[in-house]
Amino acid sequence: MDYNSLASVASIVGVIFAYFSFMKDKLNNAEELGKLKQKVISLEEQARANESRFQTIESKLDLIQQSLTRLETLFKTIKFKS
């Protein structure tokens, strides 16, 4: 084998190696992107659940505030009657 043939074979092997390295990186990136998308979906679901909980808490706090206002009014009425 002469030098040119050897250089051509080495170039072809190098191109094939570069292609496989590129495909490996592309596969790793696709896998990582899939994991990130799944994590985003999970975080969005968690955010919706938290929002629902916060709305429930806010609703209950409103009820407590209303009850306290009624009690305060009742105590003021009792105080003035005394």
C-alpha cells in the first residue's frame, strides 16, 4: 500500500469516527432533552397542584377573616350593651 492509499483509508476512518462521535453526542443530547422535558412536565403538574392548594388555603383564610369580623362585631355589640 502506498502512502496515498494509506492516507485515504485513514481519512475515511477519521470521517467515520467523527460521524459516530457526532451521532453519539446527538443521542446523548436527545436523551438529556427527553429527561428535561419530563422534568418540566412533572414541575408543571406540581405547580398546578400547589396552585390548587394555595387557592384552598386562601379560601379558608377568607372564611376565617369573615368569622373574625363577625366575632369582632358581636363583641362590640355586647360591650356597648353592657
